Amino acid sequence: MSPTPALMIQGTGSDTGKSLLVAGLCRAFANLGLRVRPMKPQNMSNNAAVTQDGGEIGRAQALQSMAARVPASKHMNPVLLKPQTDVGAQVVVQGAVIGNATAVDYQRLKPTLLPKVMESFAILSADADLVLVEGAGSAAEINLRASDIANMGFALAAHVPVVLAGDIDRGGVIAQIVGTHAVIGEAERRQIKGFLVNKFRGDSKLFESGIAEIETRTGWPALGLIPWFPEAKLLPAEDAMGLDRLGGAKEGGRLVIAVPKLPRLSNFDDFDPLLAEPDVSLIFVEPGQPLPTHADWILLGGSKATRADLDFLFTQGWDIDIKAHLRQGKPVLGLCGGYQMLGQVVRDPLGLEGEPGETPGLGLLDIETEMTGDKITREVGGTARINGQTVTGYEIHMGRSQGPDCARPLLDLPHGPDGAISKNGLVMGCYLHGLFGADGFRQAFLKLSSRLNHGQTVDETLDKLAAHLAAHLDLERLLRIAKERQN
């Protein structure tokens, strides 16, 4: 049998828009009736999602699976790195944690992971008319080329043709693309079948000579000039760079929610429905800044290194701000790692998230947390005990929390109660991510007047993204390129 058609979108650097390009193309080709499967061989992100087959993958691949209208699978992101320190990360392979590794250790580990990546690619290909693959970082990272599984290492091993995406919004796109051509090897140049320029603003006629110059200097054909897509802000961001682009706040709503921006903030798709709510002003508080005294809520998000982020929270003096907020009779909510921080202590005897030890918590909930070796990853739904509303989401954590305040759980889930509420009702937390994605719960819990359907908004935005790409790219030409691996 001929190989399944496949196309890989690689970038000249990080944040060139690869994730949204793949998501938009997944929806565009799915709208044409094709069975499309997305894949990213290697991802580095603390923004993870849980799959139906019990694994975890990068949130961007979950969005891409939604765009393709198929359930998310652990094979869509066979290698996921979840940073815990500046030099180390948790390593997740085909949905399961295999351990922690420093950057140097991981470079030695990478060659052993290529067979797993190829296995996942084969599994996805067997049930697809088209596989759309997303690269990671830059295609020109020649210092990492020897053991690469994320870009050309994969593309050459799997014989997948490549389209190179440059980002004109950051400036220097001609140098980005021409420079990539200059530093990569000849076999890799041949694997790239063309380039596109993303995030263009202004009159496209003014860049016609730039396109021609890139074509002349590289020999690669131009496949499209894609204008800026402003609705991208309505889609989940792949990593923390998406939060950085918010400029620290989303203003305009009557209800003000403050989020301390901790170094290892994770699963920040929890904030997406709040960002979309017209009634909500969401403020991401940068280090060095106090938590705003006018905030109605303080929300502590998830963390990939709870004890380290707790230490950071104390050094910023945010614990003092949180207690002042509570003295005004205003509530605090913690999700997953943020829930753990609200308790009396967080223990990590096995050193699963750093050095073994324990760290005092904020002491606002009468619970204690211990990190354990068995990681829970599951999709789950239930009921909020606080208002009777249905909730849906996912759990992805190692810690177990218990204590007197757990007798007042926030949620009732199929496997039992989850979370805790303080005696005075002002402090609460739970392990369920995606809590605010349930429209009825979000609007009742925060007493919002809007009737935003967040899931529908995301789906409609994916259709708009697909139409945007179809208007500026030749989909038939891209499909012909994808079929070249059959030759």
C-alpha cells in the first residue's frame, strides 16, 4: 500500500504560528471530507490535555484534534516535555511519564525515542487520509540536529515533505527563511517543498519583492502570504508565550479576577473561558507587582513545580496580599497545584517535582498534600456541590490532598468528592482542570450575566481560521505536496 499522505509545518523559530496553522489546516481539510490526524513528534509545554486513551499531550494537539473533529490520542504528541526547572523537565512518552531529565540527559535519551515517535506516526497514519505534522521551535537548530526527533530528524525518517513558515510580525522574515536555507544540509533543503509567510499586516503588494527575493535566494516556491488573524486570541494558547501577549491583563469586565503569574504556571487553558467572558477582567500579575486590591477574586492556577512556585509566591509577598484580600471578605480559588498551595503543607518525599522535602503552604485550607508516584490522568465530569451545576474537565496530577476541610468538597465526581472549602466559605480549591469551561457552572459560580457558550465560540473560530487559510493558501497544492511521499 502507498504511504498515507502527510505534510509537516516547520517554523523558522518559536511562535511563528505553527500550531494554529496546523489547527486551521486540520479543520479546512476535514471540511473537505478528509480523515485528518494532527501530530507533533516532540512538544515542550506545561499546558497539557488528557486524552480518551488515558494519556497526556500538549494542549495545542488537543485543539488540533478538535479542529480535525476526532478524539485526542496520546499518539498525536508522542513525546511531551514538561519543564520543572530551567534545566530539567518531566518526560512523557506516548502519554505516560517515564521520568525526569536534565537538558543534557534528554539529549542522550532522544535517539531512543525516535522508534516510539515513528510507531505513533504509523498508528495515526493507519486511520487517516492525511496527517498534518507540527514541528517544534526552529528548523535551523543545527546544534541539536544529530539526535533531532522534532523537525528534520523526523521528516527525513518518515519521508514527510515540509513547508517552512516564517513570522513577518516579529520582523526579519527574509533573513529568517534565507538563513534557514543557508544553515541546514542539502537533504533537508530538498525536503522543504516551499515556504509561507505568516502574520502579515498591511498591503500585500508591498511585500511582493520580498517574496521574490526569498524565492531567488532559496529556490523554494512561495506557497502563501497569510494575513494576521485577530480571532486567534479566542483559541487556546500553546504555551506561556500566549499569556505574555496579553500584556498582563484583559480589561473591560465588571468582575476582576487576579492571577499571580508563577514561573511554572501550567494548564492555563483554565483561563481561556474567563478571557472570552465579556463580564470578566482577568489580570495576570507579573513578578514584582502586588496583587490588585480591587480584585474581586484571586485565582491560583496549576503548577508543574508546586513547592518551587510556593517559595516564589512567598518571596513576592503575594501571601500577604492574598490574606489582605480575604480580610476584605473576598474569595480565593485554587486549581490543582494552586489548590495544593492553599493547604498547610506540600510534601514531596520522592523528589518527583524537585529536591525531596516539604514546603509550608499558605495555611488557608486545613488540608495537607503529598506527592505520590502514580500520576492521575483522566477525563471526568460531575456536579459542583456549591451550586448544583454540571462540570466537566480533566485531572492531571501526582499529589493527594486530605484533611478536615475536605469534608466540605467543592465537587462531586464519579470516583468521589473532590476539593475543599474553608469553614468561612471564602477559600476553596479542587483538582479539576477545565472547571470554567462548563458554561452553566462558570456563570452561576461567578454570578455572570453573559450567556457565552465557550465551546461553540472555539469551534466557530476554528471554522473562521480554516476559511482564512483557504483564502490565502492553495489547499489542493498543499495536498499534492502531501501526496509526494507516495512517490
